[in-house]
Amino acid sequence: MKNTEDQNLEGPAVLKKEMSRRDFLDWVIKGGILATLSGMLFPALAYLWPVMGHGPKVDMEEVAALDEIPVGGFKKVFLGGSALLLIRTAQEIKAFSAICTHLGCVVDWDGPKREIVCPCHAGVFDLEGRVVSGPPPRPLPTYPVKVINGKVFIKL
Amino acid sequence: MNHHDRSINAGLIVFSLGILAVCQGSGLAQTTQTPQVNSCVVCHSDMQEDMKGSIHSQQGIFCDRCHGGDPAQSTKELAKAPGTGYIGAPSKKQIAEMCGNCHANVEIMNFYGIRTDQLAQYKTSMHGKKLFQGDTNVAVCSDCHGEHDILPVGDPGSSVYPLNLSKTCNRCHGNEKLMSQYKLPSDIFKIYQTSVHGKALLEKKDTGAASCISCHGYHGAVPPGARDVGTTCGKCHMNEKKHFLESVHVTASEQGKFSECISCHGNHEVKPASKVLYDQTCIRCHSAEGPEAKRGGEILKMLTEAEEKLRSTTALVKQASIEGIFVEPEMASLESVKTNVIAMAPLQHTLSPERVSELHKKVISNTADIDRSIHQKRQSLWLRKLALIPMWALIIVMISALWAKYRQLHARPGNKKDGKEKRS
Amino acid sequence: MIKGWIKSWFADRYDVDQIEEVIKGQVEKPLPENISWFHTLGSMSLFLFVSQVFTGILLLVYYRPTVHDAFESVKFIMTTTYMGWLFRQVHAWGANLMIIVLFLHMLRTYITGSYKKPRELTWVIGAALFFLTLVFGFTGYLLPWNQLAYWATTVGTEIAGAIPWMGNFIKTLLRGGGAVGGETISRFFVVHVIILPWVLFFLIVAHLFLVRYQGIATMDPVSPGKEPKLKEGVPFFPDHVLKEGIVFFILLGVLITLAILKPFDLGEKADPLQTPFAIKPEWYFLPMYQMIKYFPKLVGIFITSLGPLILVILPFLDRGKERNPFKRPISMMLGIAGLLLLVGLGMLGAVAETKKNFFGKTYEFDIYGIPRLIKANAGSSESLQPPQTPPK
């Protein structure tokens, strides 16, 4: 509504000033709205971009490549906030919780003896997770494993 | 029937009768026999209660097997007549041999699956040697296992059940008069009760804890020599023993100058190991300013530092989780730190600062990583809060601009259709 | 220049002038003189709805509606995605703010008597919108599948099961089975994510259409015949829109500030075998939840359902001709009483089964919200009244 020209009997300088003040306010408002909208849009776009390698924990989690683990060998992985021990036998891959049931130390695999050994107080578990000797009171929990296309998946 | 068949019949009958007579007459190893009449308890009725629950009477083994006599007879004279083998209350030596008659006989014990070397072991023990030399003050089978009320070792009521065993040993070994004859102390049980093993066994009922027989043996009980103590402790404390054998004290131990475990930890009075031992025991042999004590001090420093770092990082992680930070990766990392700290305990027996520092370095670096990660997460939370300032700045600018626009519109006379100044 | 070219492209095909006139009419629509800052609450409700849809769609990208994955997926959103935490918190806080703003909007409408003739239908749709928003809250609350969600839903569906005659049927239908489980998540998810948004969308369109078509109510008493259309007044744009803009920015600021300074916890994953102590529904259900406790089951349900019922048929109960609040003392008193009842019950519900410290003394509140003084030393408690057992 440009009836300022009608009302304003002062010189063009003041006219310019008043118009530019009004325009300035309009620009501020428009700019602010733009800033607000982009402040909403850009985080959303960044959020939508996939997070590589950190998918949410689904049914079975891929933890290793089959080739990484030699037969009779092992691999330790972190999953679901705790340590797991993967052991490859001639027939299959077995997955155990790597936390000793005695005092919570992380256990190791003794390949030559084919036993799971805890370095802290010499607790020994067999390939089923059962306690063979030493102080552990309970067997090691086991987890189901699937090997698909050379990739090892564990279900927690 | 013809003559031939009649002879065979007769022969068979005589033969069977003969067998029956033999079976009736002989008294040994009749587990398949039907329970006999036991006339002994008619007079000795007080014995019956004790015998009732015992493992022997459950298996059909009664008074005559140890005391002799004829339980089928109904009068005292006939029951205890000469020829029945009656011996009355057996002497200690008789007890050992009599128990051994069955319990050292492989063919008899085969059926029960019980081992048969107890008597042989006993003869090698202090108790056994002294007994066969004529000393009747020592323990024999019945002193520990009981006489009439013997229960299997695995029965919680048995006097030799792990929870009861040390009290059984204490019957003699706590008797001052008896022990002074052998110049042995009589307060061992009292001391043992204060020890970590004693508390575990007697208070926490942990049957896996070491008691008298774990170190001294039982049927073959001897006091272990200085060298052998390490073997007995090491039966359970395997890693500690393994590491000790890598340490500088091994030679001293072999020379008998140093007892593997006892010299620092004690035996009957062993308490839970603590770092205090570093201050108290090294100086028993080493000078406090010497290089050995210094090495001990280095190890002590590393242990203390590692434990402290674990404690402080665990507290930090816990605090972060209370603040609402997600700490799963850090907690996973803490597991391996905890492992290393716990593993330092057996490892310190190598008495080598170099070995201990391997684990110590890992602990320090892992906890540093965890601390850093937590601080990073805290900082990003802080940054979020900081971002509120520019946001509110923008909002205030917008509100002011909109308000100014609003006032502007209402200041313009063209806006009012009826010319009146209106405020909405 | 480009603008002109686009305009002429459309002008060649459509009656652009007519469209422009309609739009201009709506934009410059005159509003009655009593249009106030409180009249921005409706638009704020709409803004919050849009915000919920927007953040909800974003959350949907990573959320997985199964028992096994729901909790982990929300944790993933909160920790690993870029700014996911912000969208989740805005969504959670937005839900709470939406209910508050909706309630205030309803309150404003009540006070200005706008629900009366000829706007009864607008009010009924609005009441439906309010209750559907509560259902939105109830269904959405379960989706993170944490302890709070699981047990609050269990309690909530139990209460639904107490409805006479149909109760068990409703409970089983809601839960998708005997107990709260994977089937419940599925159903609640479908309702929350596709059914309710569209239902609300159409109801909002209807509501807004009626509001625009009939115009904002004035403070004049109800007219005997049809209401005359307003020819002059405060222009919607820019006057009222500027007000709405200001309130919008304040509300946006509050929403983001709450999301950052008072974020909602994720808590623990739901454990059907472990009930936390003193389960309570979310605050907006507390008054009703507390009310039920004071009466035997059926009576409680009956009384509690009276509230919503009265709310829906309010325009047909209150046929008074006045709109001005100062000329409606009875309505205002009833309104204040209702408000006090809600607030009071809500506060009782909040303190029930908790321990609180007032002026150095510790009080333990029972399930009715009645306090008992507990002495400083443990083990002794002085009760001001004898312990009560709940009626069965």
C-alpha cells in the first residue's frame, strides 16, 4: 500500500528513509523466515543421509568375514556393549560371551589345547561353554551364529 | 524212573543241600544275602539309633562284621561265645586292619565303586606311622569317620563332609594336652577360622575353599615341607604359582630359604591378599632402601595406579550415564580394562616391574581413551546448549521485527477504515 | 519478468483472477475487533501438528516397529544419526506441548463462548480432535518399547478392559492378544502413523473450513436467526498473522529449548517380567487415572467418561445466549471448578505412591494421594490417619 506518497509532504530524502526503514524491516522478516525454514530443512537433510557402517542393531549383526578367522582360530568382537569370542572349528563358527563368569575378565582361546581359558584365575571352558576346571561358577553363554556368503552374523 | 535217574536226583539233592550249608555257614561278603536277624540290638538298643542312619547298616553290614560274634543267637553267652570271632570293642590297630579288610579289598569295593588305597595311604601318614609303632593317641579311621554313625563323605551330616572336616580335625589338634605331647600347637583351628579360607568355608559355606586336607592331605596326612607348600597352594592358585616360578624368589625357594607362598602370605592365618603386604613382608629379608625393595615399590605403584584409574574411569562412565549420555561402547571397553587389572594380581608374583608394566600400560592407555571419549560426548552436549544462544538471538530479532512491523502498520492512518485509532 | 511469464502461462489456462480474488479474500479476511493474542492458540495447535508430522516422518526413516528392534532403533536415532536426538526430543516435547496448547485453545473457546450457535459443529469436531490427539499420545508412547512405555500401556489397556460388557473385547482388540507385545506395537504403529494423521488431517480441514466460513465469533450474544457476515474488521493478514508469527517464534523457541535442556530419557528396554514400582500413565491421563481410584470400578469408569461426554455435547447443554464471559457467571464458575478438579486430580496423581520432602519433613503419599508423615529415623512412621485398603 503505497499511500505514503500522498500523505508525506516532506522531501524525497525523508521519503527514501522511511521507505528503506520499512523495507529493511521487511527484509529482516523475510530473512528470518528463510533462516528459520533452512534451519529446519538442512538438519533434516543431514539426518536423512545414511550413517555408513553403523546401522541399528537388527536381528543378526555382521561381525566378521569368514576368511578373517582361520580354522582352529578365533576373533574377539564387541557387540551390544560387551565382548564376544568367535571360534572357528572344523565344522562351524561358535560364538560365546567373552566375559568369564567368575570375576568378569575377558577370556582367551587356547588353540593347541582347544580350550577357552581365562587369564585371571585359570578358569577353563570347553567348546560348549561348560566349565572344565577352575573357579567359574557358570558356563559361558553362547549365541547363535549364521554364516552367509562368507560373512559371519551373530544374533544377540 | 529208572535206577540211573534216581541216582542223579539224589546227587542233585545232596549237592544243593551242601551248597545251602556252605552258604549258611560262611559269613563273608554276603551282599546278596537277605538281611539277617540282628540280635545284638536287643540288648545294645542304644547302638541302634546310631547305626540306623549309617551307610553300613543301609548296605546290610551289621555289628558282627566289626565286632565279631553271632547275631543269630538270642543269648549273650551264645552270641559272644568263643568261635564266633567276637572281639568286643576293637583296639585302634584292629580298627585300621578291620576297616581295611573290606575297604582295601578291590573285589569287595568294586561293587560300590570306592577306592581302596586308604589303608595304604594311612600307613604312610604321620598318624599311621605312629599307630603302627604303638602310639594309640593318634587318629585312626573311626576317629574321623565315626564308629556306628558313619555316613558317606558327600553327606552333609558326615563328620568328614567339607564343612565339618576342620572341626573334626580340631577334636585332637585343638586339644592342648594332647598336642603338647607332640610339641604341636593347639590353636590352629582358631587361627584358621580368621583366615580367608576359613571364612569362605565356615561362613560362606564355600566347599571349594581350602581346608586342612587341601594342603595336608587326608589319609596320607603329612605336614608339607617348605618346598611342597607351593605345590599345595598352587593346586588352586595356578596362575600365581605359574608366575612365581618365573620370579627371582624361585631359587631361594628351592634352597629351602624361602617358602613359596607362606613367607609372604602365611599359612593357617592367610588373609585376603592386599597391597599392604608390599610394605610388611619385603623388609623381612630385604633392606628398606635396597634395590629389591625399590623394585617392589615400583610394582606396588603400578598396581595402585591401575586400580585407581579403573575406579575413577568406572565412576566417570557411571556419572555420564546418569547425565543421560549413552555409554555402551565405553562400558564394553571397561570390560577389557577390568580384565587387565584383575590379571595384574597373579602377574605380580613374577616380581618383575617389566612384566607388570605390560598390563599397566594397557590399563592406562585404555582408560585414557575412555575418559577422552566421555569428555567428547559431554562437550557435544554442552555445545547443544550453547547453540540455544544464537537461536534465541534469532528469535528475539524476529519477534522484535514482527512487533515493529505490527506497530508500524497500526501507526499508518491508511489502515483504519473508519479513521479511529484502534488497538487490537 | 519471470514472474510475469509464469503468470501469463497460468492465465492462458485457468481463471487466475478468480483464484486470486479467493486467495485475497482469505488473506485479507476481516476479523472481529475482539480478536486477541489468545486467538493465536488455534494456529499454534496447527503448527504443532505440522511439526509432529514433519519430525514423525523423519523418525519413521530409522524407526523399526518390532519388539526386537524398536528400542535399539530409537537408541540408534538418539546416538548415531546426525541430529536424530533433536528430532526425537522435538517430537516428544511437541506431543506434550500440543496437548497443552490444544487445551488452552479449548479453554479460550470456552471462555469466549465461541462454541455456541452457530458454531456447535466446529466445537464438536474440535473436541474430537482433542481426544484423537490424546489417542495419538497414547499410541505413540508405546513405540520406543521401553519399560515406561510397556507398563503404562499395560495399565492403560487394563483400565480399558474394565469397561462393562465390552471391556475385554476392547482390551484384546487394543493389545492384539492377551498381553502387550509385538502385536500391540504393530497396531499402535498403524494407528499412530497412518490412520490418525489422516483422520486428524481431514478433521482439521473441516474444522478450519468451518472457522473460516463462519468467521471468528464476536462477543455479541447469539443472534436469533443466521449470523450476519462481518464486512469490516481487523485484517487477517498482516495484523493477526503478525501476532501469530510472534507467538510462533516464542513457541518454537520454547520447544527447542525444552528439547535441549530437558530431554526425555530412553530408559531401559521393556521387560515383561519386571514391573517398575508405581506405574503411572503420562501426565495428561493422570486426572482420569486418579479419579478412577476413588470409586468402585464401574462407578469410577462411569464418572470418568462423563467428563469427555460433557465436553463433546457442551454446545447442546449450554444454550445460554451470552458469549461474553462476564455475562456468564455460572459457566465461568463451572469452568473454573472443572479446571480446579483437573489440576487437583492431576497433582494428586503426581504425588500418589511417592515420597516427597516439604519444609524438611518427609511425607509418603498413598495411592489416593493422602500424605503420611515419616519420621527422620528409618523404621518408624507416624500416620495421620489409619492406613487404607483400596476397595475391590
